[in-house]
Amino acid sequence: MGKFYDEIPDHLIAWIKKQQMFTVATAPLSGEGHVNVSGKGVDGTFHVVDGKRVWYEDLTGSGNETISHIRENGRITILFHAYEGPPMICRLFGTGSVHEFGTPEYDAFISPEERKPGSRAVIVMDVHKVGTSCGFGVPYYSYAGQRETILNWCSQLEKSQNKEKDIKAWWTTENTKSLDGLPGLNTAHITDRPAESSYQFHLTKKGKAKNREIVEAGGTVAGSGAKEENEQLAVMRHVRLFGI
């Protein structure tokens, strides 16, 4: 049986903090606009302030729909699924606000030491309704670990010495407008503050060289861990096409 609350109850706060991923849904006001659903899950990006407020660190992506929609109308829903243990679906309904990298508001949430590669904004959500449902239709999945692909890719962009091909160039070309032409990032891509992170690569120099050879040859790898490694190679090809 579904239940609704005016704020996140304590038992759900504890449950939310254990989840490894969440989904963000937003939409423009136009009936012809694109409704967006975006999966998130990098460890340490989602935070619960209290029963009425949550926020997450928004990392660089191929688009910028969430920020654009929030800027236009503020509407946002965040969804959590239980993939392990007792079934549960939890929806947070609320109003969002955007604080871009390089602003005092962003700094109030994320210190330079805590910033992850590619972090472009903080999305704050003021919760006005919480809904739970059974989750009986959601399959079981076992959590295997965090993907580091996006962090590694953004680290490469941030370390680029070519200002026409760095992370801010990406933000400028890919993240300043939505699919429907709504404004996206306003200031992160033009702030004087360098986009830097203390995140360290886990791939060894030998591994990097090996992957670089495969990328240049247009090949893939096989064997144990091949799927994850081939995803990394695909990202490296994308970065290579971008000119890094």
C-alpha cells in the first residue's frame, strides 16, 4: 500500500543513504518539450540535509536537461528503488534550485577538497511531498561496484592544457542549452576559477599505455573485466575525438 508524507521520515532517510543510485525526472513547461529522466549514482554525490531538503553534486554529462528545466519551472522528482533487500520505491517531489561551479552558493556545499572531477553544479531540492510504493515489480540486482568512467573522463578534460578542448569548452558547447533550446549553464563555463579536483586515477601508467594502443587501433579487449574496460576504451575514443 502506498503512503505519502509531507517530509522524509527518519526511517526513509536511513534507507535513502544506503542506496547506490537514484533517478531524476524533470520537464519543460512546453507540452511539446522533452521530458527528461536521468540516472545518477556516483558514490558520495547525494546528500540529505533533513526531512525537507536534499541536494546532489551534478557532474558533467552529454547534455544539461535537468538544470535547464529547473531554471525554467523548478519542478523536480527524485526516485529511489530498492534493488536489494525488501522491495521499496520512494519518490521525492519538490522544487529545485541550481548553484553553478564557481559561485559562493556552490562553495557553501562543496569544498575544493571534496569536489569531484566534472562537478558543474549543486542541485538543491526542497521537498514538499514524499511517496512510497510497494516495488514488487522491480527485479533483484546485486551491487557490484562504482563505475569510474565519468570521473576519469572528466579528469582528462580538466587536465587538458588546450583551452579549446578542456572541461569548460565542453560545458560551453554541450551544456549551455537543453534539447528544446532552454538556457543551461550560465556561469560555470566562463568563471575564472580553474576546474580542478584532487581525484587520483586508479589506472596505472602501464594500463594507460595499453589502453591508448588499443584505442588507436580501434580494438577492444577480451577476458575477465572486459566489459568494464571496453567501456573505458569507448570513453577514451570519445575524448580523443574531442581533441585531447
